[in-house]
Amino acid sequence: MKNTWLLTKITLQEAFARKNFIMFFAVSSFIILIIIAVFASTDLTNYTNISQMGGDQFDLRRKVAQFFRVLIIMPLFGGGLFLAIFSVSSFIPALLEKGNIDVFLSKPISRTQLLLGKYFGGILVVFLNVAYLVVAIWILTGVKFGAWEADFLLSAVSITFTFAVLYALIILIGVATQSSVLAMMLTYLIFFILSPLLLARDKWETLIKSDLVKSIADMLYYIIPKTSELGTITKDLALGNPVDSFQPVISSSLFLILTLWLGIFIFNKKDY
């Protein structure tokens, strides 16, 4: 456990040395500054006037706060994860390069600890970046509109969990092929194309007559991680709505565990 934590910290340091993560932090800071400028240049007089005409002042403020939160969270879910996947796709291939892997394997560290350290390090980097923006937006909208729904903070956990699921796949592909490009492209394929398509399969399956194709689509739906549904959960958390179903979380967790275990298994069997 101590070695895993040490490798996690090393991975964290390596990640922040990369310009991509620094850019992520800079973009988040820029967004926060824009929100501060917008809030500083507006007042709540209009909301008060509407309230006096029969409107619910707090409800109006809460809805405007939710608007700003969703305006930030949903692009963060898509664009933030796009950048995160791009940034971590080279972690494992770089680790497995001749010279690098020899140094690590010469240390009193098990291969499982090494891979888990890389995994948790990547997750920690993404969580810190996401939480920085989410907490800042929560505080700004809370101060401005008096809306302090704590559920919004869970959106940082939801986004990080989605990344953790996809990162497990990146590690498996990286260990099996040592190709950062293949790992990145397959992950993008699932995140941006397959998951949305399979979520809407009831609509396009009506146009397909082949029962085999429909069966394959149904099978893929239950196998691959449900990133689109996780995006919906993230949006619900941002809006303060109750989550309808945790089934996407459960099935995606099973995918994460199986994929990560398979990556560790292959890593332990390979000869470097």
C-alpha cells in the first residue's frame, strides 16, 4: 500500500509537469474569472422586482444558479474528459519503454503496485482539476444567488468516476499493445460514439431488420461503460434533481474492475 501511494504521488508530479494538465488548470481559472466578472457586473434587483409581482425570489435565484452550473458542468464532462483522456493515454506506453520499465522493475515494487500507482495517480490529477472548478462555481453561485445545494459537488465525483472507468480501459489497451494512439482512439470511440448510439438504440433499431444486429447492439450496451448515462447523472446532480437509476454506475463499476484486473493480469505475465 505504501509503494502504491508513493507511485501515485510520483504520477501526480509527472502529470502536472505536462502542459496539458497545466492548460486544464489555466482554462478552469479563466472560466472562474469570467464568472466572477459576470456576477460582479450584475445585481439582484430584477429578481426582487419579479418577486414583488408574485414570483418566488428564491426559486428564481436557484434556477439561475442551476443554469450557470449546468453551463459549466456539461462542457466540463465532455471537453474535460476529452483532454484528460488525451493526456493520460501515453502514461502506460511511456512506462513500458525500454529503460523506464527496467528502472521500476529493479525496485522492490510489485507490478500490481506499479500499475495501481499509475492508475490512482491519473485519477487524482483529474479529480483535483475537476474539483477545483466545481467547488469554485458552487461557492460563486452560492454567494451570488444563495443556492447552496450540496448535490452539485457530487458532479465532480461523477465526472471523475467516468474518467476512472475509461482510464481502466486505457491501461488495459496500453499494457496489451503499448500504443497510446490506439488506447486514445478506442476510448474516444466508446465515449463519443458507441455509448450515445447504444443509449438511443431503441430508436434506430426500428430501421434495422436483422435480429443479429439488434442482439449485438443489446449485448454491447450491457458490456461497454455507460458514459452517456453517467453524463445524464452528472447533469441531474448539477440541477439538484434526484438520480433516477444507479444501474449505469453499477454496470460501469463492473466494467472498471474487470478491465483493470485484466490489465494487471497481462502486465504481470509479460516479459520486459
